[in-house]
Amino acid sequence: MERKVSWPLYLTAFVISAIIFIAGIYVGTILDTAQVGSLSSDVNSLSRELSTVQVLMLSEEDPAFCPVYEEEFLKIDSEREKLGYELTYLEEQKNVNSPELKKDYFILEAQSYFLAKKLQEVCQDDSILVLYFYSNDDCPDCAQQGADILSARDASSKNVLIYSFDGDLGSAMAEGFMTQYNVTGYPSVVINGETHSSYISPEELSAEFSK
């Protein structure tokens, strides 16, 4: 006996599946947008905290206050690094790109970098400052270079502060640093003001971080 196809039933199932699929995309988009908004708020809040410490240091550069400055700075900079990981997760794992948020984060990084340099000057802080310039467009070695820098940092006995900048994003802050340190290609690493063009090996990084 020939079996009849229930077209209304198939059509109903198709419509329900389509609605569920579209709803899933819509909810995912809302969640991603909420994450970007929350991260942006956190970046701006931390930027204000860094500005407060900067003002305090400018108003009173007495080395006697260094323990307070260093404690506050390390606490804030730890939060800055966490925000960087969240931003990377959104970009690499969830494919959520927000150029304006990245530019705001680069400003936060610059604030932290300048404050760290001030601590070196006023408090004789011996932290190693690393500026890492990369590109997401055409840089086969950039991902490995970033991983190597993190590994060398974790293996170092010194406090290594890393500030990463996407040189192709169009950030005035990143471009300013690149001009200052004569960065013309990717990857490039600036360690305590000394520029290393192209890929630098884990062994070289470890040697630099042990100086």
C-alpha cells in the first residue's frame, strides 16, 4: 500500500525548526552584544582607576609613597590583563569583533605602560616592560610569538608586564608607539625600550627577561 506524504506535517516541522534556528542566532547576538557592552564598561572603569593613580603620582613623587603606588598599580594591572584575555576570547573563540572596544583597551594599555615607566623612574621598580605588536591579517608568526612571550613571562623570576597592540587596527595609540620605537613589521617586540624586529625565539626572550 502506497504511503502518503503528509506535507502539512513536514511544513510545520520545517517552520518550527527555522524559528528555533533564528531564535538561537538572535539570542546569541544579544548575548555577544551584552558581553561587549559589559567589557567596554569594565575597560572604561579601569581606565579611570589608572588615571587616579597617575594623578596621585604626579602630585606627590615622594619615593616614600612607592609601596602604595606599586600595590595599587599591580592590582589594577592584573585586572587590565584579565580584560585583555576576555577581549581575546571574544575575538578568537566567538568571532566577535569590536574595533572601538579594542582601541579603548589599547588606551588602557598605554595608561598602564606609562604608569609602569613612572614607577621605574620614581620607585626604581625593576619590572620588565614588553610592547608586542602583531597583525591579524598577514602574520604567520604572530600567534606563536604571542604564546612564546607568555611562556617566557611565566618562566621568568621577574615581573614582566606585557602590552599587546594590533598594528593594523588603525589605533592612534598603537601607531604612536610604533613610530616611537621604529616598528615597521610584525611581529615586533619592544623590551624595556629596545626594539626587536621580526620573530624572537623563546631562548632569546628568556635571556632578555633575565637581564
